[in-house]
Amino acid sequence: MKKLLLLILLYSQFLSAQTDTANYVVVSHGKVKGVQTVWKTSPKTYNYFYSYNDRGRGDSIATILKTNSSGNIISVNTNGVSYDKNSYAETFNVQDDSAVWIINGIRKAATFENKFYSVGDGGPAMMELLLKYLLQQPNRSASILPDGVAHAGEPLSKTISINNKPLNLKLYPVYFDPSPTPQYIWFDDSLNFFAAASAWFSTVKKGYESWTDSLFTWQELAGEGYYESQENANSKPQPSYILFRHANLFESSTATVKKNVDVEVRDGKINAIYPSQKAAVKADTVIDCTGKFLMPGLWDMHAHYNKEEGVMYMAGGVTHVRDMGNEKILLTYKKEIAGNKMLGPDLSYLSGFIDKEDPFQGPTGTIISSLDEGIKAIDDYHALGYQQIKLYSAIKPDWVAPMAAHAHSLGMRVCGHIPSFMTAEQAINAGYNEITHMNFIFLNFMGDTIDTRTPARFRLVGENAGKLDLNSKEVKDFIALMKEKHISLDPTLNVWQGMFDEFKGDTSNYLKPVVNWLPDAWKTDLAIQTPFGDDSNKADYKAAFANMMKMLKLLYDNGILLVAGTDGGEALAVHHELELYVQAGIPSNEVLKIATYNAALDCNLQDKYGSVMIGKDADLILVDGNPVYNISDIRKVQLVIKNNRMYQPKQLLQSQGWKYYY
């Protein structure tokens, strides 16, 4: 903290002497959450300061950057703190024909070859240097460091105004090969950075904060054609009559496997299931499933869905998502996916996110300042078709019971973070139906004096969760309460492994099994550079994660309904989440049930989704292997059927520059 305060003081003193300065603000829900400031101390020396607050987290970074005569970066010196408030240091230098960069002590080098260095941290305003450089290059394209290629597309022009003064803007799509997905950045006519707009946080030139919603809307409209063409290019209509022959069929409701069966799909519905027959059947399409595994599509029960994620979800066989908090643009995505105009999983269950106005308030959803506003927010979400309310950390504890009661009166469930100065036990007794994240289970045994609005909800668990006696009476009593009240749990174990079990220099566990699948540009820098913990708390943090794994198995053994969510990472994280459940001791067939039937059951959609049964929609994945014997086979998805369309995961992965498992 002392380092951060000194950094801000030096920045303020230095900036006061500068005249060539551009000021930007970071905005969320109409409130300023941070700053990005850019100034020059010589024609080729740029200074950046970037700082924002996201629930007590957020970067605070100062950078001095130098370019050569062609506008390429030749020197970077960055210091500050990372998103999780850990020390961050980055340097980059060109020496003769070599480029050397060091991030938090991890050194990398490559031949310079006039490649453009992608700065690890420093804020969105740095995109200005990249764009100006790209526009000077043939085909607006350039190689970048550590690896890969970037290029700029044709801009869209818009004019806005403040106080009747018009300002012409250009929206440039920037592409980072091999991904074909555009990243949109706003510039003025002089190609000075103007804004980076998104649903949760936007960085925009100071004085133009009121335009952020319009900028985001124009971006969404600009991308519509891309996402519809992505769906059309990577799927085809489902034949009216499909026969799957000789399949190992997973019966998710009982977690059992039927061997060597035929499954008929007619007009998008499961028409018949029977033991495989020798006689040929005249179907439009016959798929030989010998040695393969046919099962319902997977669910991610904890997503904050972004349309860019659709292709990787589908490539991994995730056909359903429960969104756990988002802006209302999600309703547009849901409609477009249902109409096969956008590639992605069905947004099957929507959680209306509610938090109280607060310095640590959540970055999305509806922000309220009174209980009456909370009741109205629930009514508004219900009217829009949301099925669940997610309460967040700044909600007052005495608001929980009346808000839960109102949601229940409308037939809605209640879940979420446990509000500050409240325990999970108190939240359950106040009306929660589900606990979100495993850390709140452990925080329950640390009392109701913890300010869980802040990163204390992580740090205290990392320091103390390993010490909790899982055989204690208080743990047994709490689990009994969960069982009595039919409380489900969305543990997001992959998140906690990332925080408590992975450290600087490690490769993320969810990436390890697919390293050979990754685009070559990704493989050069897989070591974790900015971990949540460091060697000083490594032993405690690892003990915390180990106890989380034991707690998961204990909850399973006691009949608590578990659902598999990720809180980020798309299908790769879903697959790894399931592997963690098996590592914790849950049988793999039961883990597959968690990822399919339990999810639908938790959402009260088991009559429509979550199992392969006669009369249900064909919502299927075909796996080359048997994940009951080896849960990691769940990655080998060969075919996905959803919403009367067929998808080839190999094709989906190739469209993003990824390889496949063979």
C-alpha cells in the first residue's frame, strides 16, 4: 500500500508540470471508477497512468514508454500494483536486434525484427500507438511480441457533441490473429485514443462520460454481421431424421450408462431409444457411435456471458449457460442465439444481479439505495423473464429476508454472495436457495464481522480455510441446515485453484491438458506472471484449497445438490471444474450428472433439458471416448446438436486458430 501511495503522489507531482496531457475516466454504471492519463515528455516519450477500483481490486500502474522514428515501441518501464493489488513491474528494451522483456522477474527474449511489443499492463489508451503503427504498415498488419499478428480493419464513423460542439469519431476493429473476432476501439479524427467501451467498465475521454452507452450500442451494431456470419459458417441445419447407432448412452438422471443403443432424432426431438439392431434403418443421416459416448449437452452454471465466448463454449460441448449477473444486453444475446443468428450456448437461466450503491458495489446489474428500490428491481427482473435473483456483497443484511420473500412470491429463486457482516447460515435462514462460491461456505465459520465487499473474502479464506476442522460439530450442523433447507452450491472450484493453488511461474491447471491445442502465439508465454498469492502465503493457500476439495466431497456425501459453474474460462474451465470434482473423490458418473441433470434440476428445467429422453429436444454431444472411465475424455467432443443445428467442434476450434485433440 505504501508503494501505491508513493506512486500516486509522484504521479500527481509530475503531472502538474505537464501541458501535453490527455485525461480519461473509467466509468461503470455512470460512476467514475478510475482514471487513465497520458502525457508526453518528449516527442517519442509517452507517460501513462492507469488506476481504477473494482470492488477493492483494480490496477494502479505508471508507465514510461519510448518509440522509435517509425512509432514502434523500443522501451517500456512499468511499476505499480496489479488487479489483485500485488506488486507489478514490467520492462521492455531493444538491444541491437534483440528484444528483452521482464514481467515480475520472469524474463523473455526474442529477435526484435521491428515487431510491435504488446505491453502486459498499462490501460487501453496504449491502443493508440498500436493503431497508428498498424495504419503505416502494408495491409495494416504487423507482427507483435511475444508472438502473433495484429491488423486493423475499416473504421465506422460517428459524430457526437458536447455543448453543441461536434466531435468526429472513428470506431476501428483491431484483430489479433489467429482469432477473427474484432476488438473495437474509438479514436478521434487525429487518431488519438478516445474510448474503449464495454458493458461493465468503459474508459472514455474526460467530459464525454454521458456518451459511453451510445458508444457501446454502436459497437454492438457494428458486430452484428460478424456474429451472424460466424454462426452460419460454423453450423448447418440438423437433418430431419438422424440415427445414432451403437452408442454408449449416458442416462443422466440415474448417472448410468446404457451400452450399444440406438437413438433416433426426428424433427429436432428424441423419437426413440432402443438396443442396437442389425437391420438397417433408412434415416437421413446415420452416425456410427461405436466406442463413443452420447450424452446431454453440458451446462456452465456460473457465467457472466459475453458474446465472444460463444464459439469456445460450443466447441467444448457446453450447450447451456446460467448467467449470474450481467447488463440487459444479455436479453438481446439470448434472443439472437435462440434464433440462430448468434453462435453460442442457450442462455437457459438468467439471474438478476442486485447490489447496494456503495464504493465497493458490483460492476453490473441493478444498483439500489433502499429496500423499496430492491423490491422494484426484483419486479423489473421478473417482468423481463429472469428466473432468479442474485444478491451481492453490499446488500444490507436486514434487506435479505424481505427481498427473498418477495422474489419467492413471484416464483423466483435467490442466490448469491453472502452480504457483508452476514454469515451463510444467516442468509439461508433469511431465504437463500443457493450459495454462490465455495469461499462463502468457509467464511460462515469466521463470524459475521467480515467486510466481504472487499478482497477480504478471498484473503481471509486463503489464510484460514486450511485450518477448519471438517469433522467439527459446527460444520456438521451447517451441512445439516443446508440439507434441511435444500440449499444447492455452485462452488466454482477452478477459481479457487487459480487463486490458492497456482503461483508465479506455474501454468494454469485448466490450460495444461490442452497446451498442444493452443494457437502457437499463445504458447510463448504460458507462465503465470501475476498470481493472487506469493511464496509468503503459499503453504496456507495450498492448505485452503486442499480443504475446499475435502469440503466438496463432504457436501456430496451428505446429499447437497452441487452444480458446476466456472465464473469465467468457457468450456475449458467447465471441463477442468469436472476434473476437480473427480480429484476430490466424487465418482465420474456422478460428476457428469452434476454437469447435466443437476444443472437442469437446480433451474427447474429437468423436464426440458439435462437428459436424453424420448420427447425432449435433441440437445446432445458425442464424445470420442468414455468420460465415465476417464473424465478428461469430456474434452474430446466430436459433435454438438442444439436448437436444430449441428456443430463440429474441430471446425469451431480451427476457426479460432486452435488445434484439436488428434
